[in-house]
Amino acid sequence: MFRSTFFGLELGKRGLLTNRSGTDVIGHNLANSNRPEYSRQTPDIVASNPYTFPGINPVGYGQPGQLGTGTLVQSIYRSQDELLARQIRTVVSRQSRLSVLDDCYAKMEGIFAEPSTEGIDQLLTDFFATWHDLSLAPEESANRTALRETADTLVTEFHQVNQNLVDQRVELNDRLGDLVRKLNDLGTELAQVNNRIMRIKGSGQNPNDLMDTRDDLIMQISELVETKVHIQDDESAIVSIGGRVFVQEDEMRGLSLVANDQNEGYWDLVYADLPTVLVPVATGQIPAITEARDEVIPAFKEKVDALTAGIIEEVNTLHTQGYGLDGLNLRTFFDGTDAETIELSQAIRTNHLAIAAAQTDEAPGDGRNALAIAQLRMALLPDLGDTTFEAYYRGAISDLGATADGVDRSLQGQAQLQTQLETLHESETGVNTDEELVNLIRYEQGYAAASRLITTVDETLDRLINATGRVGL
């Protein structure tokens, strides 16, 4: 028994199908060439089983063999480098953290806007300068009014700075809620994609586009919080956050937020099924928000409060020892303890005669107490690190700027590293249109050659069937 007369047609048909499949895959690659999350797909073309199969009594015994039977597309696989993908996820998580902190520092610098003619630095200078002016003519109503207005402007600025910092913390807290909801939504979607991947993979096919979707979802999750990722044999992903499984197969265990009464009611990140356990993560947007909200802003707010408390204490100490034009003493100039609560005392606010410019009650023109308060500008204060008010504030602003610059440089460095890794990853898994067009031509030529084979076999069979067995006609 020999091979079929139509064996050549089968060879040509397989060539047509193989090259058409290759053309289809190339077309899919080109259509998705501008999608950064897409991974290049390639047909796995193998030789089909040869003729004949080996055996004790092989079919076609005595004939040359084995004879090839053409090709077939065994599978379509996607190009992927999991090591690079893991490195990119790590860098993306770190960069996301730095991006949040960089934005936080930029907003804080905007709050203080130093150097400025309306900032705290200039207002401190003006405040002590008006005390000096008052010491020269303490009986002048204009000098007393000017001092009160300058002091009130300084108080207002402290209030505004404090409120802006509080508002920034509230804004970050609200944003935290939005990002946790987004994280859980991404986890739910990833679980659904996992389920579809497992079903398709179980049928013996490669769900390449779904695996691209899977990887893109994992990357988005990594932007929000650092992750550990394991891809199983069935191509489903196990994603862990803080050492605990977040998504496995088609199940998702989400994160949640609980109000922390010890932290002004701001949210803490916990596991939804373990609401008393904090999620131990360090990089990504979500932990960066809690870092900025609970560490960065409060640390600087403490410096502003320390400056405010120092002014209140030092000015009040001298002011209570002095006498106003009405001959009374033991009155404070400021009320409150920090930038939020500082106010002009009721006595000063309602009567500028209560401003204690004199050291005694016997000489209305005595401005020695006002001069002593004016000289506080140059006093070295132990509670502020043996610096002056202005030096302490300028140092705090300088530290803020230096830290912001450091975060910005780190962010740029991570951005460059991410770009390098993504470029390398793109070269490994991305679509190169020039290469795809070359492959397209190759498959086109293969398809034409298979068509030519079928035409040749068809002409041969036509001769065999229609032009033999007709002797004498």
C-alpha cells in the first residue's frame, strides 16, 4: 500500500494553512504595535508527522522514507522576559513612592513660598522692627497700631500655613481611600482574568492576549503597592502584598481602611479579613501617601509649631513684665501654644494702650521693654537649637528644599532606570514593525509557493485522470 495520489495536494494545503496562520499572527502584531503592554506573538511552526510511521511491517515497505508531510502551527506563543518584568515592577513601585513624595514636597514648598515679601520670614522681620519703632516713640498711637496690625498679620500667616498643612494631610487621606478602592478593583479584575486564563490553558491553547492583560493588571497593582508575583504552570498569577496572598487563581482577598483614633481619625491600611493587622509595605503610591501624611508633613508642622511656641513664650515673658500706657502690667501679648491656636490676647486686640512698651509704670515714654522685645530677634534660643527665630525658620525651609531636591533627584534616577529597563524589555518582547514586515513578506512568499505546488499537482492529476486510458482516440 502506497501513499495517496492526492498526497501532494495535502502538502500544499498544509503549506497554505501554515503561512496563512503566520500572516494572521503578523497582522495581529502590527495592529497592536502601539500598545506598550502588548507582547509580540510568534507561531511555533513544526514539521507534521512524516510518512510512514516506523513499525515491523511499515506501510509502503520498500519505498524510500520517511517522507515529510509538510508543516503545521503547533502553537502561538508570546515573547516574554519574566526577570525583566519583575525588575520593572520593582522600579515602578519605587518610582511611584518617590512621585507621591515629590508632589508632597512641591506642595509644601508652595505653602511657604520662600523667599517672599509675604512669607513668615519677612513677617518676623517686620514684627520685631515694629517693636523697635515702638521703643523709639512708645506714646505714639500710630506705632502701637502698626505693631498690632503687623502682629495680627503674622498670626494670620501662621494660621494659614497650619491650615494648608492640615488640608494637605486631609487631601492625602482622601486620596488613600480612592487608591485602595482602585487596588481592590484591580485585584477583582485580575482574579477574573486568572479564571479565564486557566480555562483556556486547560484546553491546550495559549491565551496570549489575556496574559498581556494579566501582566498589565499586575503592573498597575505594583504602582499602588509593592508586590510579590508568582506565575503558575497554568499561567495564572499569585500576587502577594505584605507577605500575604492578595490574588490567587480566581480568588481575591482585598485590603481595607480603618480609622485610627490615635492619629486624628486618619485611615490605616489593613487586610479586609484581618482589620487589626496593618499591611507592612514600603513602596508604591499607597504607602507613600501614609508616609507623607503621617511623617513628612507632621515633621515639618512640628518645626512651625516650635517656632510659634518660641515666639509666644519669649514675647509673653517680657511683655508680662512691662507696663502699658494705662499703667497696668502682667498681661500677655499672645494667647495659644502653637501655629493653630496662636492669637493676639484679648487685651491687646481691644486696646493698643495695653501694649507693654515700658519697664515701669512711672514713665509713659519709657520704651525699654519694647526694645528688649525687639532684641529677641537676635537672641539665641535653647529650645530652637541655640539659634534665632529667623535662623531656625530659614534652616527649616532650607532643609525642606534640600530634602525635596534629594527626592526629585532620586525620582529622576528611578525614571531613567525604568526607561532603560522598559527599552530592554521592549527589544525583547515588543513589536518591531520592520521585522514584522520582513516576516510578512516571507509568509507571503511561502503562501505563493504553496499555491504554486497545489497548481502543479492539480495539473499533474488532471493529466493523469483526463489524458490516460484513451489509446487510439
